[in-house]
Amino acid sequence: MGIVDAFSKEDRVEVKFSDFYNLIKESIKAELLTNGINCETPHAYMREMMTGKREEDAHSNSVRTIHIVAETEQDQDPFEDADKAGAEDQAESEG
């Protein structure tokens, strides 16, 4: 007779709250890590999430990329094309 035979399907087991808390905490970590893998999150970010410590090297490239994109977007006027189209329509209606 093994230990599995000692339990039925719906038996209750006494667990200390601290053990239950640690069990749930590790379960949530595994769930978050699985979600990160499924969403193709970079490994550096997942390591930071699991350890709680920031890795400076992992963020240096992404921060630079964000600044470059922000600078190029500021140089372009989003209403420039609309202003040109409006001026052309007005010239056609007057002429």
C-alpha cells in the first residue's frame, strides 16, 4: 500500500498558512513566467521579474531606441499632409 492509496479524491490536507502562501507565490511566478514565454518577452525582462533586481545592460539599448524614435516623430508634422490636401481642394474650388 503506497502513500497515494491513503488519500481519496476529495480528502482535505492540513497546511500551515506560511506553506500555503509559499505554494501560491511560486505558482504565480510560474504562471507569469509562462505568460512571458508565450508573449515572447525578452529573457532579460523575465529574469528581472523573477529576481526583482534590475539589469542595467538589458535596458541600455531599448532606452536609446525609444529616444531615437521619439526624436524622429517630433521632426514630422502629422498635420502637414492634411494641410497640403486642404490647400489643393481650396484651390480647385476657387479656380
